[in-house]
Amino acid sequence: SMDSAEDLFIADNNILYVADTKNNRILKFDKNKNLLNIYTGSYDAASDTFMAFNAPRGLFVDKSGIIYVADSQNKRIVKLTNEGDTIEVFGVPQSNLLNQSVKDNYTPAKIYVADTGYLYVVVKEAVMTLDMNNEFRGFYGQAAIPFDFKLALFRMLGLKKYVENTAKTYAKFYINISGAPDGMIYATTLDSVGGEIKKLNSVGKNIYKSYGGAGGGDRLPVRGVQSG
């Protein structure tokens, strides 16, 4: 049985892949729910060692059947053939543009691979873009950090001690990400003010209508009637 499955992917041939997170594996089913394969980790031929998945939280399957696994607690992305053979393993991206804190807290949760070959990787409140050499290419669709009135007041009054003891404010976490045939990338977030659903263009700007709560813009229509 599955335990806390956190992601799924339906390939063009109606094959279903599931990230069975707490069981540390990826499951493959046909459309009749028959289990076809179980992927449990990666094999390094050079060192003749096998590393099991540790809480894989996301996956993506490209048109050729190659599987990308966001192996969260191992801080890596694993690239597999559809038979489960290891093609490549991407560890923590190394770049002078990333500070040590970002590297230390790198836990890839979800992944989308564009036709351009870029990997869009959800890491907490950010989406990182990587190329196929695991080179960091920038942050994408970065959510705005909400205004903290109390912290702003402390700074204005020069109360350094209170500023240091106040918890830092972060952008809202991303939950998942996916691409569409129109080239846009759709994401879900915990941003209840700016809108949980985001439609991101090529430069990462959200062009989806804002529909959040207080201060979040227009609300969704209810039964065809636009609320005020």
C-alpha cells in the first residue's frame, strides 16, 4: 500500500507514475491499475553502489519515457530510463550565484522539464531553473515577500534588537508546477492573498488573474455572478 504519495504523472500513453513518498519509491501503473514497475533508487556503476530514494516528493516523465525524480531528502534529482536504469544524478547545484544557505537547504520537491531542456525545480518558496548540466540559471516566478508592518516599524524606530529577534518573513511556498502546450507554466502556491494558482510567462511573471482574499484583488465569480 502507498504511504503519503505526494505527486503523480500521467504519460501520453496513459501510464501512471506515482511518487510513493514515505515508502521511498516511484510506482508505475497501466490504465487498468496493474503495477508495472517499482523504482527505488539509483545505481552508480563507477563505485558499484546503490543509493535508495529518501522521500521522493516529485517526478516528471518526458516524451521519450525518461523519468526525473525529485529525491528530496537526498538533495538530488535522479534521471532514469523507463526500465529503471540510472542515466544521471544531479546533486546540489553549484554556482557563485547561490549562497551557502540556499545550498544547505536544497530539498527539491517538485520538477518540470521544459522542451528547451531546462529543469524547473520547486524548492520551498522558490523555483530554481537548471540546465541539463545541473548549472543554476536563476530563480523563476519568485513570489513577493509579504509586507510585515511590525518589522517595518521596528526598523523605522531603529530598534535593532527587536528586528533581530523578529522571525524573518518569507515568500509563500510553492506546492507544485507543470507546463502547458501554450508554453506557459502553471503553479500552485500557498499564497492566499496574491492567488494560489499562478500562470507564469517566459520571464516568470504571473499573468493569471488575482483572486485572493483581503487585499488580493478580484474574487472568483460565484454561480456566474461576479462578486464585488
